[in-house]
Amino acid sequence: MSAELPGWAELRADAKAGLGDAPDLGPILAPLLAARSPAEGLACMLSRLPPANWLPTERLRAIALAAYAADPDAVAASFADLETIHRLNFEPGGRLGIWLGGRGFHILAAWRVAHALWMNGQRALALAWKTGAGVLGADIHPSARIGPGIFLDHGIGVVIGETAVIEPEVCLWHGVTLGSTLMQEGDRHPKIRRGAILGAGATILGNIEIGEGAVVAAGSMVLASVAPFTTAAGNPARPRSAYAHPYGYTKQDHTL
């Protein structure tokens, strides 16, 4: 795995400075500084988080490294998440603050290992990893598909079902549910297109589509597809006349 992933060198520089400022962070930051690759850095980070109550630290680290070897894109996706959160997050602390205390980042990184295990045929291990990581505050099925560059802010209370799809550069706040209506079988969960925003507590149910750049207001109950570059709000959610993307995502840019 390339050591040239965006944000890797900057993160390590921040860690070196942080270790000088706060020696008590040594047990956390020393493994990051000693890591020979982004994959090793991520594996060390995950081994100190839940599901650390399930297996010894070194075994968790080994599982993560094996998962990254099987799916190197999982490492690149996690660093794309880190860069997106770093760019969009209003809170101070930079990349190191996200690495140390970004619950949404931790949830995504743990899920990417579970997904890699699932896709490698290790489904029982993937489900066990998911359950252990669930104490971070979210429940994301290993079979779901989530693109890189996701901003999962806080992440507490997020539930994402088995057949859900989240494209790159989507932003989700705490309490979001991508669930099923229980009236469908098979492909039964929402599809969230690039650049969409899902506000805190939004519930999206069924095999419906939240279009590119769409904004779903906090607390909304969405039971029908939302058109691209549209704001939906309410219970049940309906399109609103006013539309503004909080990060300025446009049809021309296709980037946050």
C-alpha cells in the first residue's frame, strides 16, 4: 500500500508535533509514527478501539491488516474519508483530532474492515467485527456499499441496512437510518447518490433514491425518492421550493 495517500504524511507530522505537546498521548501516537504504511496506521488505530473487548489487540490488528491486503481500496477510502472530514468539519483539531476523537471516522474505518472481510467470503468474521464495533454507536451491515470520501458526523445512532448504497462525498449526521419498509425482499434499502446531505435524525426507508446533491432536512421521514439537487423535509418528506447545499456542491463541480 502506497505511503503517498493524501493526508498520510500530514497526519504523521501532526502526530509528531502532538507527541511533543502531550507526552501522555505516546501509547496512541507512537504506533502511528512507527507504522510503515497507511494500512499499518489504520490497523493500529482500530486495534485500540472496540471491538478491542472481543480479541487481543494484536489479533485485531492482524485481522485488519489481512482485510486491507485483500482489499487495498479500503485503506484509500478511509483516507479519503479523513480528508473529507478534515475539509468539511467545523471543529478544530485537524487530521490528528479526527484520528484521535472522530467517532464518525472510527465507525467508517471499522466498517470498511468488516466490508472487506464480507467481500472476501469471511462473513461470520465480518458480522462478529460489526457487532464488536457496534459499541462505537452505529450499526452498519457489512454488505452495504459505501463509497470513499464520506463525512459521517458524530455517527451515533446511525443504522445502515444490508442493501443500502452510499455514493462518494455523502454527508450523514447522527441518528440517520437507511432502512427497509419490511414490505420488500431482496434489494430493499435506500440508494444515496453523490454529494447528498442527510440531516440528523433523518429516516429513509425502502429501495428509494436520494438524488445527487439532494438535501434531506433533519428529522425527516422519507418514503419516496428525492430528485437530484432538491431539498426534502417533513413527515412524510416533501420537496421544498428553496434549495441550498451547505457545502456548495453543484452540478458543475461534482465535488464537495
